[in-house]
Amino acid sequence: MATMVTSTKPLTKKFGAGAGPKFPGPNGRSRKGNGHNGSVPERDSAASRYRIGMWVGLASILMLFTALTSAYIVRAASSNDWQPLPLPRVLFLSTAIILFSSVTLETARRKLKAGIEAAYKQALLLTTALGVLFLVSQLFAWRQLVRQGVYLATSPHSSFFYLLTAAHGVHLMCGLLALLYLVFRTGKPKHNEVAIAKRLGAADAVAIYWHFMDALWIYLFVLLFYWR
């Protein structure tokens, strides 16, 4: 009677030690399906985690400002003590500053993708400086209003102005901390594709946050001084 012989050789001898099955890549070359040195799924997952986490965080911030906006609109429409605010001219400067900071941050992100490390760090530092300058200009706007006798409790309009601009300023400071983190990470060794992808993902996430703060300020500026 013929006997059936089965192979007992381990799979590692078929694929090689520490390797997994290979799949064709987009350029026709084979790539590892479960390797440890920067496989495509692992690399893409590492890059997307930062972006997804940022969008989740921004959703909560958006809900906060949506609630404040609703309260602002209802209060403005249902009160007889709503007084218009004098527009501090320095706010035009602060608006230009934050718009330009988005341009410099986008430049930094593109320099990182191009692998130009020095230009990336310089653009990050410039963006950070512009963010600090924006906050300083906001403080000057507060001082101008105080000199004109406009305080937190002067009217419902002034109360919402200080509340909304302070909330935006606090969130912008969080963005400054994130920028400083990116600056600290410049020059760190990049061991593999996954590490590089994580770095790019972090830069993308910070850019998304910063652009959101930029758009949020434009929205608040229009709401506070040009709505109604």
C-alpha cells in the first residue's frame, strides 16, 4: 500500500527567517505582507492615526464653539441691552498675522515631505513666532477696549467678546505647544519608513489643527463685529 508523505519543514524555510509572504507592490516589485521594517499597511496606519486623532479632537472643539455661538445669537436677539463694540484696529493686524502663519506652516509641511530639514525647522520657528505675535496683538486689543471703558461686565456683547477670544487664545496656545514639539523632533534620526511616516503624520495633524484655528478666528471676527 502506498504511503502518503507530508512535509514537516517549517514555513520559515519557505519564506526565509523572520519574513512573511510577499505580495506584489504598485510598481510590480514584491513587498512583505507582515514585515517589520516599514511595510506599507503599517506605514499608512502610523501616518493616519495622527490625522484621525486630530479630527476627533477638533470635533469636540467645534461643538464647544457651536454651543457658544448659539448662546451668542440667542442672547443678541432677545435682549435690549446689546451694545455694539468699538472695533480695535489691531485686530486687522492680528488677522493678517494668523493668515500668514498658515502659509508658513504649510511651507514647513512641504519642506518636510521634500526632506529639506533646515528649511522645515526655520518655517516651524517662523510659524511659532507668528502665533506668539498673534496672541500679543490680541492682548493689545483687550487693552484698547479697557481704555475705552469696555470691560467683561460692561454689556452682554463685551462679555461674549472676551469669552470667545479667550477660548480661542487658549486653544491657539495648545497649537503653539504642538509646534514646539515638532521643532524639538527636528534632527531626530529616522530609523525606518514607519518612523518617517509617524513624523509626517504628526506634522499633518498639527497643520490641520493650526488651519482650523485660523479659520475659527476669521469666523469669530466676522461674528463679533459684522453679524447683525
